[in-house]
Amino acid sequence: MNSESFDVVVVGAGPTGLLLASELVLGGASVVVLERLTAMDETIKAGGIGALAGEALERRGLGPALDAEEQAMVEAMAAMVKVSGSQVNPLANGWRKMGGHFAGLFLIDQTRQREPERRLRGVRQQGLERILGEFARSLGVEMRRGHEFVGFKDDGEGVSVEARSSEGTRTLRCAYLVGCDGGRSLVRKQAGFDFPGTEPTLTGHQAIVELDHPERLLPLGWRRTAAGMFAYGPTPGRIFVAEFDGPPSDRSAPITVDEVERSLRRVSGADVRITGMKTATRFTDNARQATSYRRGRVLLVGDAAHVHSPFGGQGLNLGLLDAMNLGWKLAATVRRWAPEGLLDTYTSERHPVAARVLEITRAQVALMRPDAQTTALREIVARLMDLDEGNRFFGEMMSGITTRYELGDTHPLVGRLCADRAVVLEDGETRLYSLMHRGAGVLLDAGGGAAVSVAKAWEPRIRALRVRGETSMLLRPDGCIAWATDAGDTAGLEPALHRWFGSPTV
């Protein structure tokens, strides 16, 4: 294999591309990441990640880095409260009580959830990109910034990818090409993926700005007005505005201070002027999804596969979990130990999850419109969210922690993404996620050793351990529970090992 031949070429060095590349390397694949930008994009983006995405990163040992980034966010929010003089403190009830929002209704109480410890993380996207970039580099992922994807040819035996840089155009050969290049994905367009969905109905802006009279936008937080929705905070200078009167006339046009200021004044009704703008973005609510995430040797991950409005902050989580689901499967495929059909389970498992999120974001848009009928509906939804069962329903819907892949097993744990927990081994206690840092499968045998004896034939793809407890389970590298039993026997274990980890290694 020469320097211009790789198992996988990943286009896009955002969070999904970086995590996917890392997962591929952990699985033994050779990878190169192509990114047209020469430096990380500082445009304002997501301000947090959901429970499942945070857990996915914790399974790779990134929990301490997330903790540090989250603490920086808390400190920034506290500074915003102090500087603004707001009488409303979003941290008043504690950061860990925050459960996110539905259509701007910040009524989800994390302490009322069935699994309150599975929570969202206050981690900015740029901070997340730095964490994932450092992780990828530590694994030896090759990243080529300033390299723009131009085109490709899939000849059935492999893919030839053209990339352009300041040094000219070069061709890279790979077994698979993966588009992690965002909602306007060139990989998706050139590969001819179907991308049906609904047209945009609103124009939104997010920006980091300086204001002449910021106090006129108080209190901090989201508010719905007769002209739309807007928010000020929770970190210094951050504003959000949405108007429900149609899409922008030219979404690709440069964003100006005047454009953002006019929208902010219309929606807020406040006499404020923007005196400086550090970064800004324009968005809509078009919701589209590729009918399949794979065409031949080309695959899509994250926004390249599905787009929707940013309400509820679910897009980044979807992308990270797409990457976690695909990474080990694609690595197994190029390493030639994947069982038949393994790669196709990427679409069958992840497509329904994204389809559900698209519906959730559409529902939020419908509940945010500034008319009397919507106001009446919002009041009813708010009352439902005040009930314990209603609060848990919306909390679980937005967090996605009840996600369950249909694996054909009736055990209630099978198909779920595992939560972290204490694990008592023969030589002491540890945490479940600490056993998963290197990306292998894990078997926890609470039945006396019979399951370990079966799984030994699949080492090192599987790390088989005897534990104390009532439930034995087999975990895939992405944290999905692939087999479980409370009976202490091994019925169904060997078929599950063959299904997810191929033929025995010994």
C-alpha cells in the first residue's frame, strides 16, 4: 500500500468526519480525511451535545475532556448572567437539571427522567472539534486540510477520488468513500443519492454580536413574540432569531450586520443596534433525508445524509452516532472479517432514527409559529410537559435514550445503547465504559463463565470478562447491546457472535 492508497477516504473534518476516522483506525483501517478549509470553522454552531453522543465519546475515554469543556461553558454562562444584570439565571436550579427544550419550551426537567444521569452536555461544537481532532491525531489519523474534494469514480472494485489543493489535483485510491461534508454534500450530489423531504418555511439567524443596549434584550433565554422567536444568551453576545414568513431569498449570499440587526429588531421589538458581529449563520427548516445511506462503495454520514432545522440541537448528535455505528462495521468490511450484510445494517439501523428526528423538528416548527392557534396549542403542550409522564415523554424523545435498533431479540436490553455503570470484575470494580476505550466488543458474563468460554473463540474482536450481577450481555463496539440474558445460560450467544463479529478467530 503506497501513500496514496487507503482503505477509506473521508470527506469533511467536522465532528462526524473526525469521529468516523478515529473509529475506522481503531478498527484497523487506513484512513485519510480531506477537508477544504485550512483551519477549523469558527462560525457559530451547536452549543451542546445530547446524552447518547456524550456517552459515545465517553466510551472512547473522552469524558474528562468533555468535562473540562463543559465547565468552561458553565463559567461563560455565569459571566453572562453577571455582566448582563439579568434577574433570570439559567443556572439557578443547577446545570444538571437542564433537560433541553421542545420548540423553545424549556420545561424538560432532567431530575424527573427515568435515567437522570444520562444528560445533555454543554459542549460547544468548536470545543468538540478540538477534542476529536486531538483524539484522531493521537490515533494516527491522516488529516489533509486545504484539500478540496473534486469528484470520484466507483468502478466496483474500488473508488478513485480526486482532491485539489494548492499543489494541484491528485488522485487517491480507496476501497470506500464516505461523505461527511455537510448538508450541501458534494459527495451526495455526485453519487446521485435520492434526497427527498419538505421545503423550508422560515428564515433563522444565529450570531455572536456586540450590542449598543444589550439590556433591552433581557431577560436571558428564549422568547416567542408576535413576529417570531428570539433568544439572547446563554453565553456572551449570542443571539438567535427566527421569522416564520418563508425562506431567505438567497441562502448562499453573504450575511450582513444589517440583515441580522433588522431581523432582531423586528422579532424582539427592542430598539437595539449591532455594533459588531464576530460570526453569524443563516438557517432554514428544510428537512430532507437520503433514502439510503449507501450507494455501492460510497456512504453518507451526518448532515450529508439528513438535514433539518437546528431546534432541539439534535443534528450533531445524529451525526456522531451515525459515525459510531458505521465506523466499526466499515473497518470490519475492509479488514475482511465482516459477516455478510453487516455494512447494510448501517442504513437499516440509523435511517429510522433520523426519520424520527426530522418529524420531531417539523413538529417544533409547527409549535413555534406566531399565531393565536399555535399559542393555544403551546399552552396545552406546556401543561402536558408539567405532568411527570409527559415530562419524561418529551425528555426521552429529545434525548433519544430510548432508541432501540430492531435486532430481532425480545430481551428488553437488546438493541439499546448501553448506559455507563459500575462493573464488578473478579479482581475489583471498574466502569463499563472504561472497558470500551479501544473499540472492541465486550462480553460481560454474569453466569459463571460459560459465556466467556464461548466468546473466547472471537478474541481479540471481543473482550470477554466474568462479572458479578444478574444479567450477561454482549456489547458491540458502538455500545449497542447485541445479546443479553438473565437466565445464566448462553442460548443465542453464538449466533449473535457470528452475526456481529463474523467467523471465530481461533
